Amino acid sequence: MILNKSKPGFFSGKIKTFGLQLLALSLFSCNKSTTNYGDKSFVGLTHVAYGVGPIGMTIDGTSLFSNPLSFGNTSGIDGNPYDTTISRVSQMNIFLAQDTSMNIHGNTAFQQGNHYSIFFFDTLDSRSLSLIIFQDNPPIIYDTFTTIRFMNFSPGTSYGLKFIYTKDYFINDTFLISVRDTINTPLSPFVGYNPNPSIYTFNQFVHIGVNQVFAYTDSVNPRVDLINPSLDSANFIKLDSLQFDSLKNYNIYLQGFRDSASSSQNKFQIKSVRLN
């Protein structure tokens, strides 16, 4: 069930937790050179809170982005989700665009030159809305693979992902062998069950180019037939294809509910945010 967020004060109870989470992230994250960035930090916000309308975000009263951010969207532009803010202890405010009195606010302390991804999501329990905040420091990849950070924002079920590189290549070794690169992520519970940023890292390598994506709920081993993906449909769900570019890194996350109609706002889908 999707919780009703229309009641005044549904952001209450988050202020202390919110401020402490941001401060802890800033104090214990790795230092980087700030020579090229001066006193700037870079912040991106993704809205994954079910049933919540467009939101805004200010830092010390200045809007981080100009237009309200709707559910399922990320701030910034394609390939650059970040907006710039000043690196100092500041007051952050995330609020409903249609009712600014409903808000989360707390102190922030983003470090100079660092990049951050914030996900605003619905825990679907007594805590209601929450945030998870990451420092983005993906490794540099020079080969045919890139790295992703995978998060499951589909409540209730643990999901893993299977990425199948859609271009076959061939090896001649006495007889012809067709090879198709396949990458699997481990099963991951809903983020709200374990909102610890340190466990969501850039530890998955995916082949650059177009990959067909499947979500799985039990075992990654059952057969997947790309020609007839209805096979093993109880375990595998065919999602969209994703394009991964060379030398780029991505936030990848599941959004929605498996039993939602394909045309509904809450349909089950894979989302991708390119970070650089």
C-alpha cells in the first residue's frame, strides 16, 4: 500500500536524523584536492518517494535547481545530475513545491570539490519519508567495462539484475563459439530496509554499449531466452535496455511495483543516472 502523504507534518521526526546523516557523511568521507573547484560542491537529487508531488530544494535559502522535481526524476541534465553549491555548513531544506510548509530541513556540510547523490524516498513504514546520501567517487575505467552503483527502491521484494550485452562476438577454436557477455548483481533488498550508504558502492562492472536488463527474484541461474523472454517469467522480469558509455559511471536503481500496470506512474522499471 502506498502511504498517504497529504497530511500536514508528514516530514516531522526527520530533522535530527537528516542533519546528522549529512554531517557524518561530510566529516568521514575522503578528502580530495580542491584546487580546481574553489569553494564549490556538487549535489544531485533524485525523487523516488511514492505518492509525493514535485519537490524543491534550497541551501541557505538559494534554490539548488529552478524547476520543481517530479517523482522519478533527477536534477541537473542528462549526463550531469549535479548543481553547484557553496562548501560550508549550510541550512538545507527539501519541501513540497505546492506547500513549502511541509519540509525536511537540517544542517549540511558538503566538502569542497566533492560530488554527492541524494535519493529522496518513501520507506513505507512509520518513518515515512527519508533520504540516503552518497559521496560519488567511482573508479576510473579504461577498458570495455564501466561501473555502476545499484539500488532497489521497489518495496517488499529483493531483486538482483542480469545485464546481457546485446552484441555477440565469436571465437574460432576448432569450431565457432558465440559469446555474449552477461553480468549479474547480487540480490538487493529495498533500500528502506537497510539505508546505509556504505553498502551501495560502485562494485559492479558492466560492458559498455547496449545491455538488455532483467530483474530476478530468486536465482540468477534459470535460463533466459532473449527471443522468448516469457520463459522463467516467475523469476525473471524483462526491463528496458540501457546504454552504457565508455569512461562513464552510473547510478542504477529499480523503481515501482511489479504488479502495477505498465502505463501507470508506479510501473516496475529500471532507471539510470549517468554521473560524469
